[in-house]
Amino acid sequence: MQSDKIWFDGELIDYADAKVHVLTHALHYGSGVFEGIRAYETDQGTGVFHLTDHLNRLKRSAAQYYMEISYSTETLAAAVHETIKVNNLPSCYIRPLVFRGAGEMGVNPLNCPVHTMIAVWRWGAYLGDEAIENGIRCMISSWRRIGPNMIPATAKASGQYLNSQLAKMEALKHGYDEAILLNEAGLIADGSGENVFAVMYGKLYTPPISASCLPGITRHAVMEMAATIGIETVEHDLTRAELYFADEVFLTGTAAEVTPVASLDDHHIGTGPITKQIQKMFFDTVHGRHELSKTYLEFPS
Ligand code: PMP
């Protein structure tokens, strides 16, 4: 996670100086919104995957919590490119965070200042290279995913990740790699940090956003990529048993990229040809080797 510089409220400062007060509102009440973005090395330089879409989601997440970001999307995009450049990273993970700072204690966040920071660091495959190749072992979590009238999943807020952490810890403590959460209705929602896809009848199936999924940028990209090779995606509610017996299941996310699910609750699924095809297209695109790279990767102007 260490880098030379962090962008903090408009300035690039040393990594060691990027500190906050212990009475920071977000530390106590989870009042932050953030993004996870990746930059990839290509022949044309370092390209950031769907940077504008990520920053637009950040703005929407902030608006959900009445936080005003003091910077335009263009300024933040330039700041992302600048932070990557100054840290000399050909590829990296990018973490913008907008959070309520120290001002007033108590649940009401409205009198606390809003800070913005952007950190970057080197990060390989989130679940490991082996996971990308052969898939991971997942379990259905006993924790339910946050519901639309509890904490909206459409905003990517810091506090909601307590829900993901409970599910992730439970999975790891039971010897699995990742958790898939059901929503309040008992239908498939998301992984702890990924969207879920199943391959059935030669089509992709993924839960609709109303199932309490995060509107994943990778999810949307995969749906578009699949369409270009004639594979339709159906947004439809899925049950856990449908996943057990699907032809293929995979997870998508900025960190997880496209990761096959080898088994779910010890039901063998294994990886298959459609997942492999989508994975190849995804990696070709992010590394600048595909027609879609031109529109999916953003470079400094
Ligand atoms: N669902 C959850 C709960 C997540 O945390 C993430 C990661 N942001 C995703 C899905 C995937 O979203 P994206 O493709 O935008 O990274």
C-alpha cells in the first residue's frame, strides 16, 4: 500500500504526512464514500479503466449522503493521472475516498468538513493468480446483504463494508475464499466485493441492481463485452441452488477482475469456455490489445 505521495484535498503530500484526527467523523460513523479503480500498463502508457464512470459513481455516492465534493470530475480525473505519474507506477490500484472529517461529534454529519483523498498502490490479482486461472471456493454467507431501505447498495459507502467484512471473515474462517450474500428476500445479491454472473443456456445471468447489488463498473463492462460476441446477459433474480447447478459462475469487480467460481457450498462448478472467453476479452481490453480498449481506458490528456 506504500507509495511516495498521496493526493489530499487538492495537494500531493508525502505518504507519511497523509494523516487525520482521531475525531474524524468517518472513523466513528462510517461516513465516507469511495471508489476502487485500476490502471493498467499498455503500449500507449498507463490507462485507467473507466475512470469517468468510477468518478461519476463517486459523485452519486457522495450525493446520497449529502456530501459536496469540492472538485469537478475533470479535476479529480487529472488528480488520479497525476498521482499515478508522481508515484511512478505503470499499473496500480487507485483508491479515492471522500469522507467527513473532524468537526462535531454525534450522528449528524452535516457540520463536519468533507475531505477528498486519492491513494495509489501496486496490486496484483486480488484473490491470487491461481484464482484467475482455476477459480475460487465460495460459500453462501449466513449474513444477509444490506437492503435498499437500510443502506442503499447503489452508493459505495465506507460503513456498508462492515456487512461485507462480516461475510468475508465468516468465509475465511470456514476455509473458503469468498462469500456470496443473499438479499433480504433470500436471493443472490453480491459477493463481499464482487458482482455475480452465472452461465446458463448459453446466456449470462446476473441479479438486477434491485437485488441490492452494487452497480459494478466491471459488471457493466462484462455485459457490453459479452454482447459484442453475441452472448446476451439477462438481469434476473437467482437462487443459490440455480448457482450450484449453473454451467459456469464467475465474479466481477475492479479488484477481482473476472474470477471463476470453482465451487459454491462445496458443489463443484468449475470454470468453463464462456468464462474463459470473457476473461480473455477483459484482459485483452485492459491491456490495450482490444478494439474496446480505446473507449474503456482513459489516458492523461
Ligand atoms: N459488489 C460489491 C459489494 C463491491 O464492493 C464491488 C467492488 N466495488 C463490486 C460489486 C464490483 O464493482 P466494480 O466492478 O465497480 O469494482
